[in-house]
Amino acid sequence: MSLTRTIYRERWAYLFLLLPLLLFAVFNMLPMAATILLGFADYFPGGQPVWTGLENYAYALSDDLFWKALGITVLYTCGVVPASLLISLFLAYVIFGLKYAWAQVVFKSAFYLPVVTSGAILSLVWLWLFNPARGLLNYILSFAGLGPYLWTSDPQMALPSLMFMAIMGGHGAAIVLLTAAMGGIPASYYEAARLDGAGPWRQYWKITLPLLRPTVLYLLVTSTIASFQVFTQVLMMTGGGPDYATTTLVYLIYTDAFEYFDFGKAASEATLLSLSLAGIAVLQYKWLASDVEY
């Protein structure tokens, strides 16, 4: 069948796809292309872009603050992503094992609630929890004779505090996806394992985890991207400080663009971030990808 006949036969499908594709092109592809082009130019508000070649990239790569922000972002990601994924796997296993379906729904809804809550609101709540004088965390620790701690004001504690916040509240979507994937594993696999004398832990290690690899891969890639793009918490809670201790790459891009109005440098940093994330995603896919069918 020719391509023309195929397009004609599926014309209604292409017609319904046209509007979403146009919206994607206008609000995603065009800004991405403009950012890439802006990385090769020098531009300030009110002026005309001046082509500078790779100068912005050289400037960004020679900036010590860029490398410090990269290191902070990598440290944040390496701390948050594995811990969040392990906790999500444990919680999903516990929730999926509940006897009553309504109990599973209640717990999944409770864990998912922070996902639909504004990041700015969550940051304000955690600012109260971290408050050195009246915060809940210092109040609880005071019973053990500890503290008070300057959670977001101490350069040594500011980044771990943001990591703790992310780890404590970032499991909702992962739990929903993991429990759904567990529900798709045939019960006959577990019945056969029990007949062979496998206990719950061995069943989880030998059956559940291997068959969850596609879901785990998806969560690993998306959570890595989200961690590299952390911004709202930094803006609302620490402002990149103290002493640049929480200046992540996206926050650095924001300050370069909208505080120093160096849009060319900010665009080059954004492009470098995108390329880095693409490379990391490829490596993660090669590490965990598998053809799982059941």
C-alpha cells in the first residue's frame, strides 16, 4: 500500500493529531530551537542578537560557579533519586500487599497528594518545618536534647535539608506506577515459586523486581531529569544560598538570564544541561533496558 493511500485512509487520525502537534511545535520545539540559537549569540533586552559563535559556551565552561552548580546538582540527584526509588519500591510492595482494595486506594491517594500540590506551597510548609526557632523538626529533636539546627541557613545543612524534603515527599507517582506494574504480573508465577518453596523475599527478588525493570527504568530516567531541574525549592527556600551552597544548574540559569540579563550565557548553560540529561538517559537505558513480556 502506497504512502498516499495510507495517509488518506488514516486522514481523520492525522487531523485529530494536528492540533496537539501544532501546540507542541509552538510551545516546545520553537522555544528549544530559539534557546539553542541564542546560545551562539550575545543578547541583552532592548538590543539585537550579535553572533558570537562558541564564546558563551567557553564562558560558561570557564565559570567556576557553573562547575560548582553542576557538582551541587549531581550531588542532589545522587542523593535523592536512589533513596526515593528504594523507598518507593518498599512502599509499593507494602501497599500492594494490603488485603483490602480500599486500603490500597487510601494509601496511594495519601502518598500522591503532594504531587498535585503546588511546589511553592510545599516549600512554604517545609520552611515552617525547618524554622530554627518555631519549626516542628527542631521541636521534636529538642526532646532528645538535640538542636536547634539552622536547616536552611547553614551552608553545611542547606543542601541536605532540600534533599531530605525531596526524599520525604516524592513517592506518590512512583507508588502508583509500581503498584500498577505489580498488578500486571501473572499470579501463576508466584504460585509456581511457592510450590518450589520460595518465600516472600525470594519471590520479590527473583520475580517482582526483574519484571518491574521497565517501570523502574522509566522512574529512574524521569526522576533524574526532575532532580537535575530542581528549582522551585531553591528559589523559595534558600535563594541559592547560603554561600552558593544550594545553587543548582537551573537556578544558575535563572539568575544569569533574569538577574544579570545575560541571556546568551543562560541559553548555552541550558543547552549543556539538556545534552547532559540526554546522555545520562541513554546510559540509564542501556543499563536497565530489557524486553520484558508477561
